[in-house]
Amino acid sequence: MRPLSRARRRLLLFVAVVLAVVGGGAVTLAARNGPDTPQPAHKAHTVAYDHYSLKLDGDRVYLWSAEFHYWRLPSPDLWLDVLQKFKAAGYNATSIYFDWAYHSPKQGVYDFTGVRDIDRLLDIAQQVGIYVIARPGPYINAETDSGGFPGWLTTQKGRARSSAPDYTAAYQEWLRHVDPIIARHQFTDGTGPVILYQIENEYGTHTDKAYMKDLKQQVRADGIDVPFTHNHCCGASKWATGGGSVDLPGQDSYPQKFNCSTPDRWNGLSTLPRFRDDAPIFTPEFQGGAYDPWGGSGYDKCRKLTGPDFEKVFYENNIATGVTMQNFYMTYGGTSWGWLADPSHVYTSYDYGSAIKEDRELTPKYDEAKRLGYLTQAVAPLTKTKSVSADGPTNTDLHLTARANPDDGTHFYVLRHRDATSTTTETTHVPIDLNAGTQGGAKPSYPSVPQEPGTSIKLAGRDSKLLVAGYRLGSQDLRYSTSEIMTHGRIGDRDVALLYGRRGEDGETVLHYDAEPSVTVMSGKVRHVWNAGRGDLRLNYTHQGLARVLVTPRGGVPVLLLLATDQEAARFWRQDTAAGPVLVRGPELVRSSVVQGSALALTGDTSAPTDLEVFTAPSVRTVTWNGAPVRTAGNDTLTGRLAGPRPVTLPALTGWKTRAESPEARPGFDDRAWTVADHKTTNNPTPPATSPVLYADDYGFHHGDVWYRAHFTAKGREAGITLTAGTGKAGVYSAWLNGRFLGSSGDGRHTFAFPAGAVAKGRDNVLSVLVEDMGHNEDFDSTDTHKEPRGLTGAKLRGSTAPLTWRIQGSAGGETLPDPARGPFNTGGLFGERNGWYLPGGTGAGWTATTLPHRDKRPGISWYETTFDLSLPKGQDVPLGVTFTDDESRHYRALLFVNGWQLGRYVNDVGPQRSFPIPPGILRTDGRNTLAIAVWNEDGRTGGLGQVGLRQYADLATSLRVSDVTAPR
């Protein structure tokens, strides 16, 4: 897919519309639509499907897709980085949620600029050459605040995810803004990567068919004509048939669930359902990791729970059951920066234990996904298979599944432990019958594979093998291999095939020829036997490093077999160019390749000096790497040497300044400009505990910390105040009376006693309360749980009936943002936030010098600020973060701002997150950076701030270039 400029795309779209109008005719799209879906006009390209697979322009496609959320990576140049890493791993698609709340701080106000520029995002996908599954909700779940609903939606009376009139008007407003942008990037227009569009999200309980029907009609009216999908999770409604049904229904599946505290404990396999016979088996979300809650185990354990062994066993099992559309959630998780996180499930990090870490490092999970991804894209018969019978393996503790392509007879065997959770190592032989599931019975059978005496197939614990047999491997006739195919292709005048197995395991590959071919073992130990009766060339070997065998048939196309360990196979990168496929061995990452005449231009990353080997057409004689020439040698392949990154020295964080705030707690603070909290009624389904209504959302304050001040004339008998509050998981609130600290609580209901002498009888008394809003719940079951009130929900004096007059203050401007570049989730209602202390240049008089760690017994909020300069080497990607180190017995929490962006919420006594990646673009890698930290001392005894430092996660020489993200000082 070649990238086109926006102007060019819009011109083509305009021309297409004009031609359609002038022509006066229309034909239906090749994809099936639901019975109540308007039929779109014919477009430049088609997206279709049948029982077996997705089809693009009539060609079958194995969908191997990676989930990505642009809104969890607020640096648009890094969108290119992530999508290039997806493409390099063999993913041919990415699935993307579009977060309504991220774009709409206020009803009728929408922003698609800067870090919200989805036009740019979809252009990047087109540039990279990766398809897109668009998922704009309106509800998305995603462990994000309100499941993607904007804060202003919480005050609507009608039930969300239903046909309620006020909700209908709201979601139609969203779709009318986002859909036209997506529509400009549809594959069917020949101008973009979008191939599928998801309607709603995991909508299985308390459902409304009319709502689904209306959603589809709205989306079609907005210009979307690719097929509709839906991801069933739970409940009865699958949206496969009947009113509101979609074209391609699918099943989400998280077999390991989300308890990362026991990462060695596995759950058993399950089979994904086929919801309709005319559609392929589709999993819109299959487990790619796990989320981790406040106080959880940390994402390293989640990555172990869903590690490479899990990927291999469970993803290959999906293939064994005929699944041809797999999307993995998440493949890159990112950061729930600001107040984006849903409090019930996640904290700031949304690393998710994914194949690509939050700081964008590649992991062993990435290697496994790549080995399988390359297979799905190289072995085309995998897109159309039927289950066929197969005798069992000789070891009854193992299980063998067989499938065959009914058109060309290619067979696929998946071997695993009968108990997939088993940790034992077993050996076996398997039968391969190339006649199973085919007509005529003309192909041979191999009743016991491997054939060589003294060898076997070894299957380690929690391992799986996907074996290919009866396959036309380029110009070769592959009878079978007990090694797994990673990829193959015609490179120059020969076929090249990369096969792999675990180190130390036997491998056997059999190729069929009419006459005995010439065999040259170029490296490694490989035995070969010619069976003239069968015309079979059998190769036997043990997987150790990388062996190379050149097989040259008489008068035929030679094949170079690369027989690797799985670790060695992961060092290969396949790039498809206009001049044919290219295999590159050695670098940390290969991002792109272009052949022009005799020159091959490669871009990518290295983590250290490394050897480079390129398998390419003989006509290519020169190689460049990231724009610089590489001195190469060799005739069979081109070899050279690549430089690594230069070492980096990070500055220590010194020169700290501090300043206490919380003037709102003092009785003389002027709160006359604050919003009067005097509502007697609310649309919220939860009735208030007392009057007036104190819910923060009802007054337009949807994110972050909120201050309340209540005035009352004391009668002298007031003994305390009982407060009820909604904070979300791990939240807290603190209270003061006439400037005297009463304490803090994380409970939903708490009574604060008034100290003796604190109440001024007959005079105005001021109760000040600071409430943390950790975020809104999701609305998973469509029961308006996202509307659970935040802030104070009730207040009652003890010992007195004196009326309380309330005022409330949250983020500056409420729904009218003073800083739209950073958006609605960046700040809350702290005094320092409202007065710009978090911004570069935001400090002035009143700050004093300090050092860390620092002890502070003052309750409430204190700020710490420093600046530091970076001058990271050009042409290097050095992921950095900010790390907190302190004793968990100290009860404080902190908001971390880097150059004005809130990139971390740290709770010292809850955890688990202590290190916060800061993406380049937000972090000035060549210039001055401002680090501001707002610390909430909860108990008035153990506050302050521990040690804070910079952490380097990795260091890569790269072609990636990242511009600073523009935002006000």
C-alpha cells in the first residue's frame, strides 16, 4: 500500500463520488451485511470473506493483528515506531480503539489535532503497509476511564449503550466527527488501510437491538463501507444473526485470565466458536498479556504468565482449530497517562505484559509472535483448511490435530501435550498421511515420522509444534518437516526457506524430486539420504545454531534451507520489496527496505555492534544502513558489520525546589469564585446520601483531584463530620476544619472527629475536603456503572443540624480547557495545577531549595521541581523513565509531570509501579526538561518525597527520528 497525501486521497474520494453519481448505478460490496444494513456502493477494492478466511481483492488473507492504542502514546512520531515494529514481526494488521473521551472534553467540542491527530495515525499505517481494524465504540472498555465515554456523558439521564434519546444524540455526535476521518482511509476507496470497522464492544448483556441497528445505519451514513465486526465476550448477545447483527462476529478470549501473582499456573485450552457458517472463525481479542491492578504483582509477572510458551501453545491451538483471524490484545500497551486509567483494573502503566514493553523494548514474546506471524504470511494454504482425520502419536500423553487445504492438499499438524499445562518433556513419532482429506489418494503416507532410526520428535513441557506437509514450498515439493517453517520465498534464482526447532532437538525434512538432486552442506552437520523408490530426499540434523543446505535439482530451481534454532531464527527479518523478498540477519530490528537498481537501502536498530547478513537478489551489490554505506563482502549473501549505539550518561536529578500549597484548607481562603454546589436533583442513577448533590461530575469536574469547602455557623455542639466519598480503587480524601487537619481516609464512609476547641461557636466555620478521583468505572455490563459518583456523595455533621453551604473546585475551566494540547485528562483541581506549577516555567517566588529524599510532616499537597538537560546522541533511541525509591511505610502519593505532561500516578504505600517511562517527544532528548511532582501527604506524619532518579531502559542506534511534541509552557 503506497502512502498518498491527504489532498490526493480527498481528490480521489471526490472523483469516486462524482463518478458514482454520474454513472447512476451501484453494486453491493462483496462482503455480507446484516439484514438491516444499508448496502454501500461499489468501491475501488473489495473486502470479502467466506467460511474460511478474509479476502482482500479476492485474495485470501490470514489476519495476524496487533492491538495498539495511539492515545496511550502521546508522541505521534512514536506511532511510526510501534507500527513498524508490528510490521517487522509479521503482523499484517493492527486493531485500534478510538477513545471518544480523549477527543471530546465538552459536548459539541472535538479535537483531532496534535497527539489526537488520527488522520496522521492512519497515514502512518498506510505508509508502513499495515491494515487497520477501526474500533471507535462508541463504548470501548479498554481499562480506560468510563470505558471511553467522555466525562460529560456521566450526567445524562438516559442509560448509555441503549436507545435512550440523550445518549443517541451524544453518540451520533461522536460518530459524525470520527467516522468521516476513518472513511477517508478505507481500503475500499483504494486510499487507505482500514479493512474492518467494529460496532460497539463486548456488548453481550442488557443489550438493545434497536441501538445496534441504529449504530450501523449511522456509520453507513457517515461513509463507512467496509464490513462490520463485533467482539463477543460475555452474555447471550453475539450479534451473529438477527436484528443488529454484524458481518464478521468474533469471540474475545483470555484463557489465562488476569491474576499475575501466580504466573506459573496455566489454565487449559478452549476452542473458539464459529458463529456463522458463512464467516471465518475470528478472535477480535485474544490474550496478548494481562492487566495489573493497584497493589498488583507488576507487569513482569504478567509477561511471564502469558510468555512465549503460552503464545506458542495457545496461538498454534487456534490455528489447529481453523482460526484464520487473530488479533492480540495487547501487543503494545503503552501508558494510561494523566487520568486515563479505569481505577478498578489498572494504574498508570498499561504495559500489559505485552510483546513490546511500555518503553517500546522488544521481548522474547515478540520473537515468538514473529516466528508464528511470518508463518501465517508465508504459507498461503493456511487460509483455507478443513479438519481431517489423523492417527494419534505413538506417545499417548501427546495430542495431534490435522488440517488440510482442500484445494492443494497442504497438510498442517499441530502436536501438543494432551494436558496443555503439562511441564514434562516427551518424545514421540507421528503419522503423516498426505491423502487424508484429499481426493484420489495419489500421495504417499509416512506412518512413523521421523524415519531415521534413533531419532524422535521431542516436545518440551508447555510447547507445541506446527508441522507442514504436502506443501509446495516455492518450486519445491515438501513432503514434510519436523522443523517448523518460519518463512520462505524466491530470492534471486533460488528458493530460500527458514526452518527452526529448539536447540538440541532432532529435525527431519523430506523433499520430493523426480531424480536425485545435488546436496551441498554449506555449514552445520546435516545428513542426507536419497530414496530412489519414493523420490524422497531426507535430511536429518540436530538443531544447533544455524545450518545451511543447498539442494540443487536437475534442471530445477535450487533451494537454500536455513535450519535454525528458534533463537537463531528470531535474528532473521523478512522484508518484501518491489524486487522480491529480502532476508536480513543480525540487527535488533529491521524497519524498512527498498531496492533501487543494484542498491538495497535498509533501516533499523542495533543494540550493540553486530554482524549483518543479507539474502537478496544477485543484482543487489551495495547496501546502506540508516542512510550510511555498509562495506560488504560475499557472493552467496552480502555480509558486513553494523555499529552499535554510543554509551549514554544520564544526569543526576539535583537542584530540587519545594513549595507547600493547599491554601484551600485555610479558613481565610477566598472561595467566592468557586462553583456553588447547590443542586437538589441529579440525573445520576445513584441517589445522593445528603442534600445538596455534591457529585463532582454534576458540576463539570470529571478528572483528577477536587476541592470542597463547606461553610456553616456553628451551634457549639458539632462533634465531627461523617463524609461519604467516591474515589475509585486506591483513592483517598483528606479533611480540615478551620485549617486544622482532621485526617485522611480511603473508605467510602468515614467520620472525622473535631478536635477540642476547633469549632468556633456562633461564627462561620469552614470545612475543607480534598478528594481524589482515581477515575470512572467502565460500563462493561451496560448498567451505567461508569456513572458511579465521584467526589463527595454525602456529608452530615455530628451533634448538629447546622446547614452546610458548599462550593466545589476541580480542574481549571472544568470542561472548557485552558490547555487543550494536553487535553482533559492531564490535570485536576490542585492549587498548583490550577496555577500552572506543573508547566515549564511555572515556578516563581515562594519556592525553597531542598534535597531528596525529603521528610515533610505537613498534611496536604507539596510540590517538588527540578530541571535537567539532556543531549542524547543523534540517531539513537534511548528510552528513559523516572523512578521512585522509598520505604513503603510512608503514606503519600504523587503526580509526576514532565514538561507539563502528567505521566505518572505514584502511590508509595500501594504500588506496584515505581518506574515511569517518559516517551521521547514529551521528553526533550536534546534540551532542557522540567520535572514537577505534586506530593499528597495523607497522614501529616510520613510525607515528603523519597529518592527520584532517571532510569535508562535501553540504548539503540536507530533510523527513528522523534520531534518534540508542541504544548504551551
